[in-house]
Amino acid sequence: LDFSALNYVLVSVVAPLVLGWIWYTKNGRRDADLFVSVGTAICGSAAIAASLPLINKESSADAANSIAVINFLGMVGLVALPLLDVVLDHELVVVLVGTGLHAVGHVAAAGFSLGEAEGELAMLLKMGRVTLLIPVLMFFTAFQPGKQGGAILRPPAYLMGFIVVLTINYLGYLSVDVRDFLGVLCQALLCV
């Protein structure tokens, strides 16, 4: 990520988390407030599910309702954001797709509907947000709003895979042919 893309990612993650934490502390400490803010900031349902045992493992109903809200908003954004391309700057719409939609699938669908390069940028922004799930889970592990002893940090497997592949690629261990093959495989898997 270049510096400006990193700024977009950080703002899109930090703003909902800070606002959610403020709302949580000022609004009677409802777990749903934290679940929605984590889902909005990072990666929707997966972030909510990963944070459930750290926020309050007894709040599965709040987590389920938050997942429903996040997915509903994601479906609205999936349709609405690409339509904004007619009235807003094209690059801004791509950034909004990558930093504003919750689920990876929503970002892929909306981003690639705007074009190949646009879809790749939106997915890069999205995966930058997803990568920040680990520090967010570490924060909840340290502060444990629900005070649930014994909670274990468990990031989703796809996040760990992303970090491993990113590291291997960054270190230059993948040939151009392998990277090209993985790019085609990635596009095919996004269609599944």
C-alpha cells in the first residue's frame, strides 16, 4: 500500500472503532455497539465472529443481530456505491468501495463492476483493512470489554493465509509465473 492508500485504510478502520467505543461507553455498554463498529471497520461478519469471545461470549444474540445489520448495509452499499460513479469522482467511488463495504465479496463485486484495475485497488484497500483485524483483536484481548476470562485471540484462517502469501510475495520467493497463476486463481475463487 502506498502512503495515501494506507491513510484511507487507517481512517476507515480507526474512525468506526473510535466512534463505536465512544458510543459503547456513553450508551450503557451495549455489546451490539462494539460488534457493529468492529464489523464496519474491518470485515463484517468475520470480524464480529472473531471478536465475540473477546467482547462478550454470552452476547451471541447481539452478534447475530449485528451480523444481520452489517450484511444488510453491505448489500445496500454493493448496489448504491457503483451507482455513485455517475455523480462522484471515479477514484473516490473506488476508495469508498474498498474502505466502506463490509464483506470481501461485496468489495469484489462492487469494485470489479467499476473495472479491472478499480477492482484490484478496492480489494487491496479491503485486505489492508482485514489485516488490521489482528491488532483490533489484540486490543479487545487486552481490554476485554465483557471481562470474559480465558478468551483466545483467533484470527480467521483466510487472514493468516493472506499474511503468509503477502510476506512470501514481498520477500520475492514467488516467480512471475507463480504470481500470474495465483492471480488467475484468485479471480476464479472470487467467482465461487
